[in-house]
Amino acid sequence: MFKIFKYLKLLGRFRNVTDAYEEETGKVRPAYLSRRFVGAVVIFVGAMLSLYFGVEISENILTNITESLEKIAAAGIVLYGLVMEIVGIVKAKKK
């Protein structure tokens, strides 16, 4: 049972749990060690804690969050394009 914590630690570090589990035990990874399941549990715990402590999200806060997400997404796309351009230039110079 306590070996599960080792694999959850790997999940937290975004490592490949499937290979580590199969290498150590010789069995297929159980469903509760998947990233989706652990993410759903974390979201559920967060939602329960916010309900318990009475966290309120007003309309203004939601508006600010959505505006910020739009800006972050746009900046991410620009950064992705910049990185791809740099990778292309470096690969072209290596040839």
C-alpha cells in the first residue's frame, strides 16, 4: 500500500509511472495511478475545500480570470511560434 506514494511522487514530477510500475512489479499499471484519476481527485478535493471554507467567486473575479486566460493563451501561442522559429533556424544552420 505504501509503495503507491512512491508512484504518486513520480506523477507529481510528471514522470512516466507506467514504465516504472511495470519494471518493478511486472504488472500493468492500475487505473488509480493514471494522471487523469489523480487529477480528478485533486480537483474534487479542491472543490470540497472551497465549499467547506466558503470561498466565493464573484462575477468580477470570473471576468478577470477569463481575460487573463485569453492573454496567457495568446502569449503562449506567440512563445510557441518563437521557439519553433529558433529551432528551425538552429536545425538549418546545422545542415
